Amino acid sequence: MADQNTPPTAQLAHATLHDQVSSSQVSKAEFSDRVLIRSIVSRPDGGAGLAGQRLRIGGWVKTGRKADKDAFAFLELNDGSCPGNLQVIVEADKADLGQLVPTGTCVSVDGLLKLPPAGTKQKVELRVENVLHVGPVDPARYPLPKTRLTLEFLRDFVHLRPRTNTISAVARIRNALAFATHTFFQKHGFLYVHTPIITTSDCEGAGEMFQVTTLISEAEKLEKELIKNPPPSESDIEAAKLVVKEKGEIVSKLKSDKASKGEIGASVNVLKKAKENLLKLEERSKLKPGIPQKDGTIDYSQDFFARQAFLTVSGQLQVESFACALSSVYTFGPTFRAEHSHTSRHLAEFWMVEPEIAFADLNDDMNCAEAYVKFLCQWLLDNCLEDMKFMADKFDKSCIDRLRMVSSTPFERITYTKAVELLEEAVKKGKVFDNKVEWGIDLSSEHERYLTEVKFQKPVIVYNYPKGIKAFYMRLNDDSKTVAAMDVLVPRVGELIGGSQREERYDVIQSRIEEMGLPVEPYEWYLDLRRFGTVKHSGFGLGFERMLLFATGIDNIRDVIPFPRYPGRADL
Amino acid sequence: MADQNTPPTAQLAHATLHDQVSSSQVSKAEFSDRVLIRSIVSRPDGGAGLAGQRLRIGGWVKTGRKADKDAFAFLELNDGSCPGNLQVIVEADKADLGQLVPTGTCVSVDGLLKLPPAGTKQKVELRVENVLHVGPVDPARYPLPKTRLTLEFLRDFVHLRPRTNTISAVARIRNALAFATHTFFQKHGFLYVHTPIITTSDCEGAGEMFQVTTLISEAEKLEKELIKNPPPSESDIEAAKLVVKEKGEIVSKLKSDKASKGEIGASVNVLKKAKENLLKLEERSKLKPGIPQKDGTIDYSQDFFARQAFLTVSGQLQVESFACALSSVYTFGPTFRAEHSHTSRHLAEFWMVEPEIAFADLNDDMNCAEAYVKFLCQWLLDNCLEDMKFMADKFDKSCIDRLRMVSSTPFERITYTKAVELLEEAVKKGKVFDNKVEWGIDLSSEHERYLTEVKFQKPVIVYNYPKGIKAFYMRLNDDSKTVAAMDVLVPRVGELIGGSQREERYDVIQSRIEEMGLPVEPYEWYLDLRRFGTVKHSGFGLGFERMLLFATGIDNIRDVIPFPRYPGRADL
């Protein structure tokens, strides 16, 4: 739907996501026998209009307590479909109430929705008629008691933390942003391309890479095998050689004696077997424990891919090959950096969104980036408002206002040169930065945040950076000093997006590679895209977890990805 | 939108994908200055209704030829937005025609859409008024000439093969299936969870895994460093020890002489520095080239994650932890097997879709799998018919009929025991299988294909498999002989989906782990899901490339993934 006259966004949002629940019907969770708690408590009337309905509910107890001398129990039940809980009331004759009330208990019940007594917080409650299932919890052993736990503490329990209010809200927001990403690019006619995770190319030669190998496990396997079944000794081989010699002599003898064909044939077969045995022994005698070496270094021809392989740091170069054929494409997948960063902004495994557009220049690229970020913000406002309210309440009062501002305000666009001028002006007026400001520097986080948070108080796109601080593939501008790069800066996180128009001129990119001291050979395939049918093209990368930090107001990147990987930790 | 009363599928399909182009407007490619060729040639009238419009087009020449004594050139231009080309006519005064006609040339032009002379194949053609850009090709060097090339040949040019009709059609079909996947699960209230790629868990202990490490590169770095800056000799250390001793004596002397505080302080500082220097030398003297060892094996405490890490073989176990909190979830990402399979059905890196549903039993699981596969087939019929027609024409006459059949026919559901009976009957009637048929065997591909292609001639779900051939986490049935597993078999590929109800009973799963000789410790976190608030749950995995083989009729899995990885090959 690349037709600009019909914006299907709003319509699509309502057709696919589900914060708007207003019919008098509850929603059955499909491929399951229960009703979604969201379809009750997220209604504008809080579920009151559903009173009188009989239905089945399943979920986990957030808080439970016995009341009225243990005559019944109140359970706050959550099934992950929304931040809200459903209040469930179980009478003592229906179940062992003591087993029901611990936080974390799973229950599945049939019951009747009723209006609660006047003056209570909830708009509707479920009177249980039948308890179908209880998955109990021993509170003495459960690692996540009811008390408020720090996000840092929860990182030791990545398998249980989705049961907490914060991590489940983040999971729903993350899901919404992922689907919004696909929806945005599909809507604009982009094709999703799965770029490889295991790669033998190195994007920029910038980040430290993880190596992917089977050499170590193969060496360990061989070592075990050689202990169980030791290689032949020299005398074993000598003996086998002797056998070959003897059998050969027998053949010669039979031949010179003009023995029968049958006799000669049989002896030739015996000789053949002896030779095979010798060959096998000689082969085994060459086996050496340890990682295979050749000329003093590791012999990667024996690794799985017959060469050194790594985890990708970016899908950009590969996705460019699809853009130079299919025009508008994007990739959205995991990327990796083996850097020993222990900061709250770095992960060893993180997700990136990388669109690439043929027949597009830097201006088109900025238009796409701005439209995409706005779309994401509006999507959260349209589809995740309950979760965003939770984040505003618990983590960052301004997070909803920030989404509104970004989705509705045109981004400021300034050149790098202008940005440096503005920073220098600020310094003159007394602003203190830790890092020196002068033309040629890479803007640091404090500079970026000053521009977007203080100077403009809205997203800022800085473009045309000095070539010395940017990658070889960015298009050289006519001034020969800057390249057609751009960064999108947003309040709270600074750089959210980095992109550029790519250098499409064969001669220019080749000399840029040489100028930057990079080897040409690994990029020959990339140069082919310029050698054959080259096209003006542009793209960018958005760090998906950065977008989550921006949206949620969470401080540490380890809390916005389901299974964080960083130096020393890769749980599960 | 888990409300079953409003099926938003069709509506969504049209709101988001774009084979239906019928307005009198052409679609501008957004974030670019050209019009999509699809918006012209994929119209029901082939673009005739647009004659008279002036517009900008960009794309790559499929075939070009000069005509009328080189007075003009005919170019078949494709921009990847659809399988069809636009005929473009350039007169000799507009450009160097010789440079335009080679296959693979990129051109961007302004022109006027005109009705072609009667009797020609195309419904509209573009008369060029201005040539904006030419990205030339030297036909003598271009690896993909116009002649028909085999898919095997194209594998040596993964960076250029998206320009071919087949690989671009596959890319569009793959994109459509990916977005259909997200749309299906979002529509049914599932949350997309990014399970980790780097893992320290092993799902099933089944597949061979790739190791992820920085030990080798760190060892190489250290080796270089030690050559540049050799470790201290023993005499260096002895000398440093002597300095420490001397400086210590000076301190003692000053103290016993009751020297001034200043004097003593200065000498203590000198001593401190001497000690630091000694410590540094001792540390460096311990550095050994090579991969760090401890007690005769590799010391993984020094690896990036402080333990051995691998590439995931499945996200299932991890996504279960989210299902046991958020109810309905799915993961869709790359998975890895380090197996030396050189077949047309195996890759070292491939994509899997894995939903997981709480409060769902095997029957719910089968319902979900059937609905999902039907949805994918219908989506291709609704959104990719042009590409499917290309595949039917070039690769598999029956591929469109197959999609129609699968999307509209209820799947047959039979127990494993019944399946074995049917196979035994077939054998009695003279059917010859390479693999023996008897209760307890793992069905092989020939058995699966017999059931789906010959016996039922439609998709078949086989369920309740012998426990001995299935994984420990599958729920033990009351017969204690079978587990609640299911496989979806489809014509042409056999097994497309494998799934199960998971064992939610703590005692049972623990004894199953022991029974199968697996170590319990690595699964403690997984057992926690049963220890605390356990819930009935089910899920399955669909091999995404298998779905592509099924849909397209392509024979080799290496041709349905953008960058295939297999033993000996990982290009780019």
C-alpha cells in the first residue's frame, strides 16, 4: 500500500491490536479454553457491563488473601494479556484456600461475573463456581515474593521475571514496537529480508566479533576418541607394511607361476585389503589432539564453514545487495558485539532494524527515519496506552508526553557543522561539557542530549558528518570533507538512529576503502554492487532496545530484552 | 483482536499488502522519487488506463535491444516490486543506447506512458523523455548474463542473484509469509518474544551446536602482544624483588631513625611503586600464549560469558518461560545446527516459528497449527498470486492448487498407532518402503509422504507418538507408552510442523529427564516453571524454509533463504 492517498495506519492498528474492547462480548483466548482478562478489565467500563456472564479464566495470582475468618479468598489474577488484574473470589468449599493465595500460584476457574459491593476499586469481580486447576507455589521457596523487587535482583531470574508487572509491560511494549516496525515497512512496500547471523564479512571492521566454530568441540571429540581407541604405534604400521609386502610377493609368485585366474584374483583381493588396512592406520597415525594447525596458525579450512566465521555486527552490507535488486528492503534481527562494556547502554546481543532504499538520497533517508519513529510513537499511544500509563506511573512521568511530542513535532534538521557551532555557542555561554567541542570530533552522548533535550527540546537529525569519523561506505559530499551521514537524536537516549546515503560510485568507494587502510579483497562482492548496475541508495539502523529505553523510561538496557547477554552473563 | 466474531484477515490483507492496484493513480515509492512498476503493470488493465501520465521510473534492465537501425532501444525494466517488467523505449538522442541495453544495467528515467501499437504483448509502455541515471554493466564481466542460469550456479553469486526472476519471486513470497506469520499471531493475541541466539542451555541435547567464543581471538591477540612486548624473564623479576627489598629496608631504617613524617611518607611511596612494579611483572610472567587451560581442559571462566556458550537450536524452552507468565507467545528467529548434512533439506542456519500457549492442550495445539498453515496459504493466494503464478509456470505446476487445497480442506488427524496400521496395510498391499514399518519406529520421510500424498491426499496431523522417540518435555499420556506430540505432514515436504503438549507435572518431567539419561542441573530453571505456578501448555515449531519449499515448489532449501549456510559455505 504505497499509495500516499490512503493512510491505512489507524484502521490497521485497530484491526490488529487490541486495547479497544467495547462489545458486550468477552474475547475467548483462541486455541485455549479461557477468556482473556484484558477483554474484561480493559473495557472502558472496567467490565461492569459484563456482569451476569459465566466464563472461564486462567492466570497467575498477583496477590491473594483469605478473608472473613477464612470463609473465602480474594485473588488478584493476571494472565499477561494486559497490566490489569481481575479480582476473583473463591469460597472455602471450592478449594484449599491456603494453596490458592500465595503469589505466583496458577489457577484456572469457572465463575460468574458480578458487580462488586459499592465503593470498591474494581468494576467487576468473578465469583468462582468451580476450580479446574491449581499450580501451587511454596512461598518459602518462590524467588519472587510479593514485595517490590529491584530490576537488578530480577536479572538473576530471567525465567520468572516475565511474571512481574514491569517485565510483562515491557514485553507487551516490545511486542507492539516489533509489529509496528513490520507494519510500517510493509505498508510502504518494503520487503523483509533475513540477512545472515553467521557471517564471513565484517561490516566496517568496527566492532569486536564473536567467533562461531566447531573446531573446539571437534578437537574434544577427537581427544576422547583417541583415548578410547589410541592411534597405531610405528611398529603397528611397520607390521602392516610387512603384511602388504608379503601379500604382494604372493601375488607376484602366483602370477609368475601362471596360477589360475581364481587363485590370482583371490590373492589380489587379500593384497587390496592389506593395503587398505595400512592406509587406514597411516591416516589414524596422523590424527593429533588439539585444534588443527597449519603453518603455525589455526587451520580454518577444517572448521565447519571451511573458513573463519563470526556473528554479524550488522545486516546492512548484505541487505544492500537486496536493495540493489528489489529497491526497498529491510532487515530486523539480532546483531552482536563482543565488547567488554559493562554499561547500562550496551548488550552483547541486541536487535536492529535496518531499512535500505534504492533510488533514495540522504533526504529521502531522513524522511523515512522520521516517519518511522513517529509511527512507532503513535502506535504505542494507539495500542499500548495502559502499559505506557504503568511506565509513566512507575518509571518516567514524562514518557507518554514524550511519545506525543515526538509523534506530532517535525524533527529539527541541522548539519554537523551547525551542530558544532551551537555547541560552541553553549560553551561560550557557560555550558560545561566533559568532552571538548570542535569541528571534527565525534559528538558524544552529552553533546547529543544537549542538542535534543536543551537546545531544541525535540528530535534532531544531524547530517553531513566529517568523513574521518564515519564508515567507508558513506557517500562523499562535494566538499570532499563530509559524508552524507545522518543521526537521529532523541531526548533521553541521544542517538536512536544512524544512517547514510551509500557511496554508489565505484572509483570513490574503492579509494575510500584504501584511504581508510581496509583490505579490498573482503569487499569485492560489495564493490560488485557498484561495478554492475550501480544505483543511488540510502539506509539506516535503529537500535531496537534503544527505542525501548526511549519509550519506557527504563534505565538499563538489560531490562528491555527478554534474555540479556553481556560480559560474564548469558543465562539460559 | 482475539474476538472470534470479527475476522479482520481479508481487510488486513488489503490494508497492508499490495497486489490489488486499481485506482487511476500510480503509487509513488515512498522515500524515493520514482513510481513503483508494480503500480503500473500489476493493474488489472496492465497499466493501459494510465496512458498519458508522465512519471519517473527506476529499475534494472532484464533484457534490452536496439532497434530500427539503432534509432531507439527497447528495455524491459524491473524494480523488484513485482515479477512483471515495464517496457521502456529510449531514443538515440536521449542516451548512449549501447550503454543502456546490457542485462543488469540500472536506469532511472522520466517519461510518458503510452499505449503500444496494437498486437504487442504489453498493455502500456514508457516513452523516455529524460534519462536521469545509468549504472552501466560490462556484459563481458557481468556474472549473470541473460541466458537462463541454474539455481546451483546462482549460489556462487548470492549478492547478485536477487536480480533474477526466481530469487526475487522467492524473496517476495518469503517476505509475505513472514508478515503473514506476525499478522496471524498478533491477530490472535500472541506476543512476539525475542528468545536468545547465544545460549547456555541445550534444547533436547539433540542437535550438534556451534560454539560461540572469544577465546581464540583473545589468544591470538595475546600472542601478538607477547611477541611485540615479551614477558619478563626470571632475572627481571629477581631484580624487581631486590628493589622491593632495598626500598623496604630504607623505610625500616627511616622509621627506626625516627625520621620526619615527610621523609618516611616519601620512602613508603617509593616502596609502594616498587611493589606495584613487581606485581605487574609477576602478572605478565604468568601470561601464556594459547587458549587458557585449567586442570587439563579449556578454562571457560575466561570466555566472554564466563562459561561455554552456543548458538541456539530452538527458542522453545526459553519461550515457555514467557508463556508461563503471558499466556500466548511466539518466537520467530534464526536457529542453528552444526550438522554435516549436505542434503537439499538441511541448512546450518534457518528460521523457525515457535508459538507457545498456556492453558492449551494438544487439541488446542493442533487447532492452532492447522489455522496457521491455512492462513499462510490463503495469504499467498490473496497477496502473492503473481509470484505464485511464476512459480507454477517455472517450477511446480501444482503449487497454486496445493495452496488452495490446504487452505480449504480440514486436516486429517490420526494417532501414530493408526498411522503405523495404515502403513502396514499399504505394505501388505505391495507398497515398498526402504524403512521397516512397525510400532515404535520414527516415521521416515517416505512414510510421511505416503500418508499425506497417497493415502489422504491432504495435510495429516499424526499425534500421540511413542515416548521413546520423542523429547523429555512432551507430556506423558495416560497409557504411559505415548506422549502428547503431534506432527503436521503436508504434500511435497512431509513434516512441516512438530509440536506437543508440554509435561507440566513436576514429578513426571523430572523422572523423564532421568529416564532419558539427561543431567538434571542444566534444566533446573526449566523445572522451576513446574515448581512454581505450573500450567498446562502446548506449542509447536514450523521450519520457515520448509514452508517456503512447500509453497514454491523449489527443490533445494539453499535457494529459499537469502544467504544459505551449510558445511563448507557461508558466503558474505
